[in-house]
Amino acid sequence: MTVTAPHAPPGRAATGTVGAGEARPARLHALTRHRGRLIAAGTALALLLGAVLLGGGGWPGALAVDVSAPLERGSEWIIDNRDSHPLFLYVLGHVSNAVVVAVRAVYLVLLAVGWAGVTAAVGLVAWRVAGVRLALTSVAAFAVCGLLGMWVPTLQTLALMVVAVAASVLLGGLLGLAAGLSDRMHRVLRPVLDTMQVLPAFAYLLPVVLVFGIGVPAAVLATVVYAAPPMARLTALGLRDADAGVMEAAASLGATGRQRLLTARLPLARRELLLGVNQSIMMALGMAVIASVIGAGGLGDRVYQALASVDVGAALAAGVPVVLLAVVLDRVTAAAGERIGAAPARRTALGWAVALAVTAVVAVAGRLSDRLSWPDAWTVDVAGPVNGAVDWMTAHLYSGVPVVGGTADWAGRFTTWVLNPLRDGLQGLPWWAVLLTVGALALLIGTWRTAATAVLATAAIGVLGVWDPALDTLSQVLAAVAVTLLLGVALGVAAARSTRLGRALRPVLDVFQTMPQFVYLIPVVALFGVGRAPAVAAAVVYALPAVVRITAQGVRGVDPAVMEASRSLGATGRQQLFQVQLPLARPALLLAVNQGVVLVLAVVVIGGLVGGGALGYDAVFGLAQGDLATGLVAGAAIVCLGLMLDRVTQPTEHRAHAGKGA
């Protein structure tokens, strides 16, 4: 079935002659298809010649470089000179001390305010920016943190978050300001921010540990670097998309560049700025939890220690406050962005003054009554019952369930039938075949520059000497992406075609997208134990919401006129889906694939904490044991793998438009 426009465009006769405007997309589509066939034929020929001339086998040892010795020497030099070299004494040492002092000061202020003061302050802030319902939700969330016995770790995480978010917003805002006002700076920063946003969180930990060692400074600085890019991107977007008419009017009134920035550009971009703050907060929280591996403390450290000992109950007791903290911070900052400018300035100032006064009264009352810390009598032990439930599951659900089998059986079958063959198949491919396939895939949807970047990133993995572990990680990523796309596209299409299902899924997806990566490991360990299959399961659950949302938005955004035309031609619902909606939603589907791959890789790497092995295990081992050479090599390989996967799944702009026009 072919869908045509219901009416001829104005000014064009409805004849059989194809106009130049119609011929151009057709020629572009024909060239695209012809180019794909040429690439496929060239790849097949190159594979045949490679099999004859180069043979098989993994990455040649002669092409690998042992970088562990130089890294160890560099690590030893840094450790030996931390107390004497001017760079550490007069620059990095002051940065480290400033971070420690700032986090300590915020933590002491939170302790001095007391649990009642902190809870009241959170509730009043939520009330001012989001209303009574979210205020009650925020108070209940912080009360649950105390009931679970996690009040002090929650304050530790909150103190680290305050400092890290402030620094991230400042750094990202300055970079975004430069990119928003300068085209040259925008061109320079764009590829840097693109690369930073596809790197797994673990990759940020290794360099800062090498320089600052294990502890709070390294954790805060890694969090800042990880959380700053969204703020920079959205700041630049808001400044560059400022209303041209308003800017022209300001210039015609004789405003200077500084005046135009302060009175026009920044006020017009305030929603983007608050969205950037929201995204920085969420990424900072996720990174602050992961940074527990390098001594960040707080809730993340409780989760990490519990997972290391496979204590699911303790992990859940620490994981629930992380989720609640994420939900509260996300909802409050999102509501602030939506309501900005809605109330008069005088009313807003009066409301904040009342909130501050109430907080001060509650804090003073708590100090006078000597009840600053959360009462021990008000805590509930959930670790024991949860571990009891896990023991029951181990005895009754892990294996031996009639007909369907147990969760451990499912994990074992998935490992045996999917992960092992996929890993063995990838590791059995000749190294040159892998490089050639990567280059061909990148070239099909990108440019020669994209293909060269992907091939060089893949080759760098072999040069680092971690070819087999990287292919093991890649096999887990491919398996998780396949499951994610299968479920995500199906749910996204169903949500786009059913308003009721879309409304039902929205709050679930909202909660899942606010949960930090670390938390996803807790339920899969409870259900499947440890191993590669649980790591894949956690990656699927983490990446699924983004794929569902992007797919639903793409399918729902198809032009209604085209849908009406297809219905008028007698197309069934199935024909509309497969011949109209999915082809026209191709750019959104490609974006869903790209985001699914990037998000899956982030959690598969963290899966090294629960037996995922491969590069994730090497990175965790290097961080935990102080073997920075192993950790840095694994981290560099993870960066290269993420860069390759992003380039292979991210079409260039003209490719996406060509597919859309087709």
C-alpha cells in the first residue's frame, strides 16, 4: 500500500509529472539504497580476501601494547609526589581541601538543623514550588529514610549532593554560556559533550582516583564532571534559541551585549536553565551512589557493602532511600521549572520568608529538646524480613518450579543458550572481521568520519590488550539491547496507540527513570542471584523506560494527515502500523536504539559488582584493590567500547532526514 498526500501542494498542478522538490528526496533515497548495496558488497569482498590473506584468530599479540608498566610508574609517581610536588601542594591540594571543607560544612549544618528541621525545610520548599501534595510526599519520603535507619547516610549523601550539584551547575552554566554566545565555542564543545554523555559512569571514577586517591574529593569531582554536561547543553540551547524578535527589540533600544544577556537571553532561557539543574541533580545523585566504590560514603556505600556480601535486605534498606531521594529531587526541581514566573515577586518573597522562619523555629525547638538525631525507637528493621523472603525464594522459586522452572533456571538457560554462544561467537571471529563489520555498520548510517572513529575506538581495545574481555562485555550489551528493543518497541507502540495504556505507563516510567543505576542491581540479585544474566536483566530494566518513551513519542508524532489518508484508502490498523507509522518514525526508532545501547552499557559495566565479569569486573577490581593499572586499562576500554557503540548506532543528521523522507 502506498500513501499519497490527500491534496496537491499549493501552486503545483496535480499531474503525473514529478516536480524537482519531489525528485530530490527520491534521488536521495535511491542513492542511499545504492550506497548501502555498495557497502555490503565491499564488506563481503573484504571478508573473503581477509579470510584468504589474514586467516583467523583473536587480536595479535604483536599489535598489543602493555601499558600496565607505564601506568604503574605514573601511579607510583603521583603517590610519591602528592605531598611535595607544587602541582599538588598549590593547586590540586587546595581543590581537595576545599571539597572536603565544603562537604563537611554542609553535613554539619544538616546535623545542627536536626531531623525535624531538615524534614520541615524539605516539606516547605516542596510546598513553595510544587504545592501541598508534593510537600506531603517529600515529608513522607524523608520520614521513611529515618524509619529504615538510614537517616545519617541520607544526610551524608545529601551533603555530597549539595556541593557536587552546586559545582556542576556553576561549571556547566559557564560552559553553556560560552557555547550559547559563541559559535566557535559551540562547535568545539559539542563533540566533547557528546562523548562525555555516552561514557559509562564508571569511566569517570578511574582518572580522579589516580589523582586524588580514594575518598570524598575524588567522589565529588567525578560527580561534577559527570553531571555538568546536561547543564552546559541546556544552557547553550536556551541561549541560542532565544526569541529573535525580542533580541532585535532589545538591540534596537540601545542595550549593550551585557544588558541583552541579563535582561533578555537569560530570562528567556530560564526554563531550560531549570531543566538543566534538574538533569544535573539526577545525574549527580546516580553518580554519587556509584562513587561509593571510591569512598563517597552515605547511602551508596551501604548499598555497595550489602551487594558485596549479597545481603539483599541491607541493600534494599539503603536502596529505598536512594529512590525516594531521587523522586523528591526530580519532582521538586521539575515543578520549579514549570511554575517559574507564575506568582508575583512580592508573594513569592513573602512565602519564602515564612518557610525560612518556620524552618528556623522547628530547628531551634529540636535543639532545645536535644532531639537532633533520628530516634532509634522510631526505626524499623526490614533487612531481616527481606532476607527471609529471599531465603524462601531461594528454596522455592530459584529452581524446581513445575512447568515454568525457577528464576535461577531462567538465568542459567539464558546464559547457556544466549550469552555463552554470543560471547564465543564474537571471540571466535577474526579480529579484522570485527573491525570491518564495525566500520561497515558505522558507514551505513553515518559518514566516513563516523566509521573511522568507530574502527579506531575498536582497534584501541585490542591495542590495550583486553580484546576478549571487551567482546565478553559486548556480548552482554548485544543480548540486553535485543531484549530491551523487543520489549521497549512493543510497549512504546502499544502506548502510542492506546491512550489508556499510555497514561498507565507514564508514572511507572517516571519512577524508573529517576532511579540511580546502582539500585537496579538489588532486585535482580534477589531474583536471579549473581552472574552475567542478572547484570543483563538489570541493564534491560534500566534502559527500557527510555526506549518505550522515545518509541511512543515517535509513533504518536506521525502526521495526522498521513494517517487520515491511509485510512481513507482502506488501510487496516496493522497496515497503518507497519507501512505508515513505523517507517515515518524511523528517526525516533534509531534514537531509541542509540539510547538503549548507551544505557545498557552503563549498567552492564556496573554488573561487574554482581558477577557480570569482563571489563566491569576489571574496573571494579582495580578500584577496590588499588590496582589502578588494571582499572585504568579496563576504564579506557569501556570508553572505547561506548564510543564505538554510540557511533555505530547514531545516524548523522542527513541520514536521519533521508530515512524520514523515504
